Amino acid sequence: DAGVTQSPTHLIKTRGQQVTLRCSPKSGHDTVSWYQQALGQGPQFIFQYYEEEERQRGNFPDRFSGHQFPNYSSELNVNALLLGDSALYLCASSFDRLDYEQYFGPGTRLTVT
Amino acid sequence: EDKVVQSPLSLVVHEGDTVTLNCSYEVTNFRSLLWYKQEKKAPTFLFMLTSSGIEKKSGRLSSILDKKELFSILNITATQTGDSAIYLCAVFNTDKLIFGTGTRLQVFP
């Protein structure tokens, strides 16, 4: 049973560029949440997708957007990249949006230069 | 504003020592408290606590929640070098996790 998968593993972008990160949830899970983890910090909630809609959003600007597909996989898009967007981006899936136990993927390390 | 605070931020011990990691929280709509271990990238689930006073145990690790005083502790006995990691505490609030900064544990032989 495949767990949560994310791609790519690492990414280097330049300020002002746009980036798309991808996540496939654990089999049987229909809810995907995205987190940003800056160096030395705990993960910060970006948003959650359920039934192809954004259900909850953390304190992140509109430059951060997402999408969920009918097969429950999800994308995180970040526009107009800033140096401060450099972080580990984690995707977590759960059985449904109220499920406490979230399974995390290995993350995508984004470096903005 | 919801917040989760962990202490200490960093801990260095020798193999065989016992450690206690602390997590306090101020979160509206508390549902549960979770502990994760993060070694390289993906946080891996350790415990979920929803009721006060009931200890959860897994091998050398144990955890307990106090919902009156709004804190939890994670104990690791007879530490091993493989326990070296960042330990994250998170509170589930309605439908998202609110994380603390984590405690970095280093265990030396």
C-alpha cells in the first residue's frame, strides 16, 4: 500500500518564478492538506482540499493556490516566488477532513535564489 | 491566536538517559493532540491523545495529556542513538494541525 507521495523531491527556482508541487494521497484517503516548514520551525498549515474544493486556509497570501483532482491527488502552486518561500513543503492525507491522524509525505524541498 | 509551545528547543543526552519533552497549547476547538517524530523529512506519527490522564505507551515511548492544564509530555526511556530526531507536537483544531516549533533531541553513544 503506497503511502503519501510527493514530487519533485528538490526544486531550485529564481525569485519571481512560479512553481507547482504535486501530492498523491495514501490509498483510501480523500483529504489533502499542505504545510510549509521553514528551517528550524514546525510545519505551518497552508490549506486543505476535500471534494476538490479548498475547505480551510491558513495565514498565507493568495500567491499560494491549490487544486485537487477527482482521483484525490493535489497540486500546490506558488506564484511570484520570494526568497522567504524557501522551505520544505509537506503534504498530508487523511481519511476525511475531520480525521485527526494525518499521514505525511516525504516533502518537496524548495530553494528560491 | 492559537499556539503550541514546545520545550526545551534542544536537548543533548547520552544513550541510556531518560528524557521528557514538553508541549503546552492554547487552541480553540481542541480535538486532539498528536506527537510526531521527524528524522529527515516526513514527520512520522507517534501518538494521538484525546483524553486527559490516560497514558499512551509504545515501547520506550510514552505520552500523557492534561486538558485542564493544557499540556502534554512525551517521555523516552533508555534513549538510543536512533532516537535522535526532531519531536513535533501538534494540536488538531477542527480540521487542521497546529504545530509547535519542535524539540531537537540528540543522543550520543
